Amino acid sequence: MKKESRGIQSIEVGGELLRALAKTGEPMMLRDLAREAGMTPAKAHPYLASFSRIGLIEQDETTGRYEIGALALELGLISLRRLSGVRIAQPKIAALASQIGHAVSLAVWGTHGPTVVQLEEPGQPVHIVMRAGSVMALLETATGRAFAAFLPEKTINAALESGLDRQGVGYNPKRPVKGAKIAEMLTEVRKHGLARALGDPLPGVNAFSAPVFDHAGHVALVITAMGPEGTFDARWDSPIAHALRDCAGGISKRLGYGMTVAAE
């Protein structure tokens, strides 16, 4: 029987606060965070002060609420990047950005919905409200629409009804989450194998997004190419569209998509 390594109890106790914050997924007041972690506010406060100093959490100066800090986000992104699909895609999207001369991002389905894990920019970067760690709104962005069109309907309906992506770039709190227009929009994405955004939600920026599938046919990643509307050809059959489809298709193939295993 393997002997359990000796740990530091105070770190494990404080870890309950981080676990509670991660589980809730939203900024929390001290009293609520302490309650979820099973301790008093007086006991929780010193832990939170130490976590704040090293960047695991941060406190909003206006509301006093605690949320995940820069170091915790960085660790989470490192974990996401270690996934095999992300590792395979990283050099591919860098090559795609050089090929088309526009920015290219890589996103996964994260805790709060579509989450950017890498952004590759060409020599002349486009000014966009996006970085590694950004969450993209499900219905308002090309990245989000690609996930919405190809993830299981049950998953997307639950995400929309709960406002999972409410912290996302472009999120519209007044958006409808059901209806004929949304169904038509997602049908168009499936038809072309691409989602498209034309100057909305980012004024002056066009974008295409393509899904990457794994061996089981599930959406593993979404690749998005974006650039200024004056130079980004957003026709469905444009060279950019073809290059993006080819890139996503190649990564899908590397992940085993479309391959069948003969029964023994």
C-alpha cells in the first residue's frame, strides 16, 4: 500500500476557499465564500489575504467581492493547453495566421462557455477585445456560434438559459435564447461548416469560425480567423474561408475524426 505523503494542513484548509470559488464561478462576498467553504469569515480572511498576495484570487475594490486571480487563470490556461487537441492545434493556427495575414484564435468549451486559450496575430495586429482567457458570447460571436451549432442541443440550451456566457465578449443580456431566427442562424453555420460575423459584435472586424472534431465526433475546439473588414474577405468561398476549413479539417483528422475501427 502506497504511503500518503505528508502535507500542510493549513494549505489544504485554505484550498476549500479556492474550491468554493471555482465551483460557484462568480465573484463572491466574504461571508458567502466562507460559508461555502465551511468556515467562519474570520477564519477565511487570512487565507484570502495570502491568496491575494500571490495572485490566486483578487478582490474588487468597489464591490468587495472575491474572484479568481491572474495566477489562477494562468494555471488554468496552462492546463487547457496541455490537452492533446490544443497541443496539436497550436502550431497549426500559428501557420494559418501567417498564411492568411490575419489574427487566429483557438477556443475550447470551458467553465463559462467558449474560452480562448491562444491568440496568434500577424505582423500588423488587429485591435480586438480578446486575449487568452477571454470568454466569447454564444450567440453574438462567430466563435460562440460555432460551438452553439455543433455541441449537443441540450448542452447549448442549458448554457443559454442559465446565462453561462454572461461575462463573454459581445454578450447581450436582452438576447432571445430561442426562436426561428436563432435556429436559422445555426442552420446556416452547419450548412457552410463555418460561423461568420460581419462587424458585429466587434465594429469593423469580420470573422470566420470553424469547429474541430475529435475521434468521437464531438466538438473539441473552435478556430477563429478575424481581421479588419476592409481586408478580410468574408465571402463563404473566399481563400480565408477555404484555408480555415482546411486547417480545422486537418486537426480533426489528427484527432481521429472520421476514422472507423473495424470490429474484431
